[in-house]
Amino acid sequence: MKKFFAILAAVFALALPALALNIPEGAIVKTVGNPDVYVVKYLNGKSYKRLVLNPQVFESYRHLKWEDLVTVDQATINSFATSDLVRVDGTTEIYRLTPNDDNGSKVLVTDTESLDLNGVYTINSVDFENYAEANVAANLTGPYDIYKIIDGDTLTVSIDGANKTVRLIGIDTPEIASSYTAAQCYGIQASQAAKDKLAGKKIYLEADPVSGDKDKYDRLLRYVHLEDGTLFNKCMVEEGNAKEYTYAGITYKYQSEFKTAQTSAATARKGLWSVCRSK
């Protein structure tokens, strides 16, 4: 299906400019060599993009026309914040979406206070039904209370009556000052960002068989998910509070997503990418 999407998009992209300097509200865009198509929007001084999963979803929106597809460069695509928040037309519930090739998963957001509601897209039922209800219980353990935030990539979690240290898979944040190491650029900010995002929250943990259960320091290796479906590890990279980290060349589950998030954060000079000389 993605192959069909790419071929169809490429046909209409041939006659379009390689760079769009003025992208209008509601435009549909893609980059050369990438089949992903996005719908863009502007609200309150911010710009957003949302992935269109497949041709059937695209064609279910009768106002979208393939001949209007605009091909832009990667820097232009990166200048739009990615939105994964939606509501179905005529409803009030907000869902967080996770694409997976031509389909994906969705989870109802129960805590909307910390969300950027400007980035919520209104979608139709065809689009919505291409995302299956996420089965949290099948993939994650929890919910757990957080005992302590050690730094941006390490925390202590209360599990079955015991406090266990968890090292986040796939990310690395600058160090804060300790008896073992000196403070690094953006270490304090990254640690504070973790505290701000996790304060008072219950979390779910996800293991990755490829990474193993524990590291050499006997810390649990896990992905951290919030109750609203947010993948905390990825969020830290997206906002420039952490770098993507591949240990020993291991291809972990979310590696591709984290690397893409880092590219976008670095291009937009978010967080540590704006102030730290060593990139």
C-alpha cells in the first residue's frame, strides 16, 4: 500500500516545485523520495503537520486533491510540529495516534491539561477507524508510582512494594553534577523537564527483548508510557531534552522514531541543540 501511495504521489510531484516558500492553510505536502503525505495547519502562531496514513484515508477527504500535492524540502517539513492528537468530527474526545505503516493505534487521552490543544486535528470516521484501539495491558506493565526522578533518563519506580531504578531505553540526557561526574551542558534543564512531565503521574513500563531486562548496573531497561499514551522516551528527544542513544549497535523497537525525532529537534534547534556546543 505504501508503494502505491509513493507512486501515486510521485506522479503528481513531478510538475511541482521542490521548495514551497508559502504553504497555505490546509495544504498537503511531502518530500522527494518519501511517500509520507501530511496535511498542514496554522493556529495561534504555530504550524503543524499530520500524517495521512494511506490513499483510502486521503481520498475519504473529498476536499483533498492529488493534483494539489506540494513537494517541499526536508527542512520545510521539519519546521512543522508533528501532531498526533485528533478528535472525530462531531465529538469531543481527544485521542493520541501512533502510525504503523498503513494503519496504527489510538488511545483515549484522559488528561488534557498538559496538551497543546492547538495541535488537535479534526478527522473523519474513515481516518479514525484506520487506527485500532491500543491494548495497553498486552504490551505494558503498570500503572506504577514514581518514587524519584534521578535525572533526565533515569528514575526510581515503585514496583510491587519495592523501589527499582529504571534506565530509559533509546535516549541519553546530559549528566547532572554528582560524586562520579561533573555537570554537563543542559543536564539540569533535562532533569527538570523530566520532573515537570512526570510529576504526580502514574506510568506504564515496556520492556524490549532486544535491549535485555537490565543493564550492567542492574537497572531495569524500559520505555516509559504515560496514561494518555505519550511515549516519554520519545517526547524527551522530540523536545531537545535528550539525544537518541543506540547501545552497542542494537536496533531497538523505537529506534527509527527516535532518530527522526532527533533530526527534527536538532534542525529546529530545540533544547540542548540551541545552547550546547558539542552536538
